[in-house]
Amino acid sequence: MTGRVPPAPPSPRPPASRPPVARRPGGDPLIRLFHVSKTYETGSFALRDLSVEIRKGELVFLTGPSGAGKTTLMKLLFAAERPSEGQILVLGRNVARLGERRIPALRRRIGVVFQDFKLIPTRSVEDNVALALEVVGRPPREVRSKVFAMLRRVGLQHRRHELPPALSGGEQQRVALARALVNEPAILLADEPTGNLDADLTLEIMDLVAAAAARGTTVLVATHDQALIRRYARRTLRLEAGRLIEDAPGGAR
């Protein structure tokens, strides 16, 4: 293909709005940690004696300074690492004792959004989102339908044939979120999902995350952004030096 391709028009942004109203979560906890600690070979603690429960439909913020243990906790929840002490129950499964062959089945029920997107740059937006369905063996017709519907939800259906490098940072994060949600996960883990975005894009992404919680997904968002936490007024877990020093309930706006 020759010639210069004209730039695509910018993606439309949803109108500014107040955050979705928090719904009262119910049912049994989907995430339960009992006296969990994580140490590394150097002898340093990443987490110390952490016990917490998170219920279905909760949107919970996880905050604290760099090195507090936020990313380590996220990795423990989707079995990228194992705890040194304690027990972790995710969707009723004991992650600490889960065999390697059973980890993929657990991860299929967990969506993960990373700060650096982790998109495949040589695959289209559509293909990146479809991967989450293809790995669980969904039929092609279902994959196409669900991918289009999810991209429309995040406002990117018109860019589905583009490659990720052609998108803005906010658009790439929306693709990453679409990929995490397209398989309708029970749990969504988002590690600093808005860390590289401007204020408007931050609210755009967080409104999508909050909407997922409103539909019943259990959401844990790691963030340094205190203004974001105040705006959404949800339950907040605060870590410091690997310890849980505060578990604050959401407040009224």
C-alpha cells in the first residue's frame, strides 16, 4: 500500500456526567484474604498479615505510596504470584493451593487492566479484544458479535480495524478495558488504569469501570489519584509498607 493515509477523526467522548451511583453489594465475598503475607528472597516484605473481603458488585479503590504492595496484591489475586503465608480465596478457589493446570480456568473469570495497556501492536483493535474470547473457545460468530458490542460500549467501534499504535493513549486504554470486560468477568482488576491519562480521559475510563461494577462485576482499582477516590466516594483500602492501615467505607457525594 502506497501513499499517505489521512488521519482518522478523533474518537467521540461521552458527555461529562456524575459518576454512576454506587449500588449496595450483596451475596458472599468473591475475594477473601486471611492473614496474607508476601516476602521475597531478599527478606523484604511486600505484604504483611493482610486480611480483607470484597463482595460481588463492589467497586473498591486500593491506594498507598509507591512500594506499598498494591501491584503485589493484584498479582496474588490472579495467581501471577503465590503468597508466602496465609490463604487467598478468589471465586471460592484457594489460590495459594491452586495447581498450575487450574490457574487458566480461574483467570478466564478475571479481567485485568494494566497501566501500560499490554496490547499487541501488530493486531487490530478488534483482534486484541477478540483474544479474550478466542482463548476460551467461543465460536467465531459469537466472538464478532460480542467484540463489536463491547467496542461500541467504549466508543471505539469505528476504529476496530486500526492498529493500537494509531490510537491515542486514552483510546488504547479503552481497548484494554474492552478486552478485560468482553468475557463478562466476575472480577475486574485495574492496576493504575488512568496513571498516564489526562483529567478528562481519567474520568471517561473510570465511568466505564464504575458502570461495570453497577452491572455486578466486582472491581478493584489500584490508584494514587486521591481526587479520583474522593469523586467516586467508594470503599478504599489503604496500604503502607505492605500493611493495610485503613479500610474506609464509601461516603455520600
